[in-house]
Amino acid sequence: AVKVSHHGSKNNTSLDLCRRIRAKNWLISTNGAQFKHPHPECLARIVVTQQKPVFHLNYVTDFTTDLIEGAGERYSVRLPRRLPDGSYSEGITVRLH
């Protein structure tokens, strides 16, 4: 698993770095409040260099909507636990085998 640098900033996860890494699971820890991360360009770099990556989010926000809705053939998304009221908890649990 890779913890994405600086909450998914486009300035901290280069295309060159993504080409050098092979990982299935990509952890994104941010609520997007200050810098509106994760940045779409950062996510795109991961998608084009990896074999069907899985993004693990610790928050569901307006800044992750496009990522979540675009999941399918190229990548997948794991979300925090859903609460009885339909909202999402904060945090993630990743089980690596």
C-alpha cells in the first residue's frame, strides 16, 4: 500500500514517482477542507501508471465525488463505513493479504 503524499496534492506525487511504484492500494487521508485535496491530476497519474489501483478514502467529501463516480474498469474506490443515517464515518480500515 502507498499513502499518497500530502493528501493527494498534484505537486507532491509526480508522474515519475508513480511510474517507479507498483502497488494495488493507495491511501488518501484528507477531508479536503484546507486545500481541496485530493487533486484530480494526482489521481490521474496513479490511474495511468498502475494496474487497476484501489483508492482508500478516509472521508467522503465534495472533493471525492468525481473519483467515486468514475470508479469502474480503470480503478476502484473503498469508502469509510456507512452509518445508519446514510452518512459515512471518518477513517479507514485496510486489510492487506
